[in-house]
Amino acid sequence: MPEGKIDTATARRSLVVQGFTNSVLDPAAPMLGPLENGGTIIANTAPGCWGPMITPRLRGGHEVTQPVHVEGAEPGDAVVIRIRDITVTSVATASGHDSSPEGFCLGDPYVAARCPVCDTVWPETHVEGIGPEAVKCDVCGHAVTPFQIVHGYTVVFDETRAVGVTLPPAAAETIARDASHYAALPDQSAQHSILTFAPSDMAGVMVRMRPFLGQLGTCPSKAMPDSHNAGDFGAFLVGAPHAYAITAEELAEHKTDGHMDIDAVRPGAILVAPVKVRGAGVYMGDMHAAQGDGEIAGHTMDVAGSVTLQVEVLKDWPIDGPVLFPLAEDLPPLARPFSAAERAKAERLAAHWGVSELEPSAPVSVIGTAATMNAAIENGLSRAATLLGMTVPEVRNRATITGAIEIGRAPGVITVTLLAPMSRLDAVGLGDYAREQYGL
């Protein structure tokens, strides 16, 4: 099937997305749309990580929405995605730190789960009862557990989706018996709910909800499992023993870093994503109820929800990775726009020392990804330098005194945030987005 083939030829001002991929982002697969340039996407998203991880037929560790073709988007462009709304629909979820038992995968448990008894890769499975061995192979009836929860929890949310509380065993088991209902799994979702496992290792913990999208971006230009569309998870595809193996060079060329797990990708933020296939293929998923920087447990509170995005095309984009304009409150302190009082003090100081003009600037966050944290930082610095027409040493200096390096996900997703000269942002078509976001 030709790259970017779509379901209809009439561009729409708004598009409702209810379908999902089989956890693989494939540029040859049909896209929805086309969506009019500047149009709106409304989507029902399924939980990410744990549900797909215990559903062996899914081949990527997540269950993201079917990509949308955006009219006028061509390789070498970008799409500007304004996140209008993210609403959690799940009543409860479960999560925890994981391990991968021997024998239940072909190289990568996220991508190629297998039944060790009948040796079926990507087996169809069903749920019998509750608990960590409830997912059974349709072929032989053996429990298929490519992942186990080492230490986990079940959490319920209040009616306003503002706070949550983790549950003791009896309550977790009650929810597990009606897992799909409490997870609010969308009708077309194929995953087993992780609520079925009923983990309950730390009852009585209160949590705040601060929902965001762990996956938001554009289709890579080569088929790859959805959770591996980033430099850190993608590294597991290099030389892998399964059908989605690629080279390091192919990974760098084709990925679009849609799997970021950056908690600032939330309502009100503006994301600029690179386009590597005709139509862009905007997709989303892996909604999280909340997450601390680094997602250090490996997983967080994955939830179903509804999302509203507004998307427009930015022509001739100079770099191959995402750029984010977070909410002002999500910026590191040194990168926040200066107040009128701060600027007045700086102007007096500049005049005293013969500085003729203060540089107009605005915050910008450039995402970097790689197999390790240090390599991700280097990637982010290099991307920022390319974007802003600077040397890497200048980016280092600016990020040190007007910004920060922040962790999205261990082992290798970061943001390089700095106050960038408005002249450089204007030169690459981003100046007006910065002015819009920060009221400059």
C-alpha cells in the first residue's frame, strides 16, 4: 500500500479518532483523514504500557491511535500541535516496577512476546480469573507473562479526577473482576487491562493527578513498534532477533521521537513535531494520570482518556526532533520570561555598563533522545544548535544560565530548555508560537 494512503479525499475541519494500531506505526498503513491544515483532532485513547505489555498480540508495548493525514504536510516540514484538552476517563488503573521472566519473548518482551509452551510468537490470549497469571494462551492454555509486576499498586481516582488513593488487596481484587469497566477501555481497544492483575503492595498512598500524553507525534518513515519510536527504546531494535530489527542508522533516520514521556506535554502546551512521511501521520496515546520526572519506576499510572488537538503545518522544518513550548509554570525557573520589574532592573544595569540593547528572548524546549542519558543530552544540545543556528558550546552556556536540562524518561529522553533569541526563533518560524504561548 502506498505511503500515507488515506481513507477519504475530502479534507475535514475536525476528525474523531476511535481506532488503534496493532502497536506498530507503519507508514504504509492507511491513515485517517485528510485533516484540513489548522483542523482539530478529537480522540479516545487507550491506556499505554501495562495493558498492552500483558497482551501478547500487540507488538509495541503501547496501543496508540490510528495516525491522521494532515493536508499539506510533506517530509521536511513540521506540524504544530496545540494541546487543547486532556481528560482522564478511567476510574482506576494499576502499575508498578516490572521484570521480564525468561522464555516469554523473542529478544524483546515489548515487541515479540511468545508462549514458552507452544512456542507461538504474538499468541492470541484470553483472561481467566484475576491475578498475575490470568492471561492464557488460546493455543495451549498456558499463562503467558512477558512481564511481571515486582512491586505494584492499584489506584482509584475521585470523581473530579484530581486525586487518587492506592488500594488494599480486597479492593484491588473487586476492581480486577470488572477490569475493563474501571479502566474505561475504548470499544476498539484490544488490550487486557492491567487491573486484572490486582497489584496491592502499597495501600493508602494519596496521589495528585496531572494528566499528560506519553505518546504524541508523527509517524516514523519506517515501520516500528510504537513504544520504540524514540532513541532510548528504539535502541533495542538495533540488531534484534525479531521482524522489526533495524540498524542504528535506520533508527536515526526514521524515528520521530513521538514516545517522550515528558510531563509538560499537557493541556495548554504547544508541540512542534517533525514530518517524515507525507501527511505527517499525527498519533497519540499512553496517557498518564501523573508522573514524576524520569518515570523512574519504568511505568506510571496509565489511563484511558479523551484528547483534543489543533494541528497546523509549518513548512521547511530544520531539525528532525520535537520542540516544545510548555506552559510557563512548567518551565525551569531560569527559563521563565522576565517580569516587567526584572526587565527594568536589567535595563538600568545595562545602561550603567554601556550595553546598548538587551536581547529579546523567549523560552523553548528541545527534546533529545538516545540509548543513554548522556547521549540524549548530546542529541538535545546538537538539535538545539541546529534549530537556533548556534554552536553547541553557546547552547550549553545558554542552557546553564537561562534554562536547564530536564529528564523526561530514564534511560534516555531529556529536554534542553533555554531562553532563545527571538531573532533566531523568528528565523525558523517559531517566534509567533513563543509570543502566543508566553504573552510576549
